[in-house]
Amino acid sequence: MSSSIVRRKKRNGISLKKVNISKEIATINQLKSQGLISEEEFEKAKQKILKKEMVSH
């Protein structure tokens, strides 16, 4: 991510951590869309990502 994007995101109040979480969820969603993981596996992985976020706060 370029430094100008990072500065813009920080200015807009979007933390980099939230951007990373969005990327992680998008990645597992892509795996689900490609048929590489099931809906159930996607939901479990998504919940794990979100719990990790809640613990870090």
C-alpha cells in the first residue's frame, strides 16, 4: 500500500487493521467463490478473523 493511501486512510478514520481484516475476509470469500472451501469453512474462518480483531481491542 503506498504511503499516500495510508495517509488518506488514516485521515479518513479508517485504521489499517480494519483494512487488513477486510482483505482477509475478501481472500477467504474468493476461496469460497472458487469452490475451494465450503460455506461452513468460510463462516468459521470469518468468525476466527473477527474474534481475533475483538481480542486485540
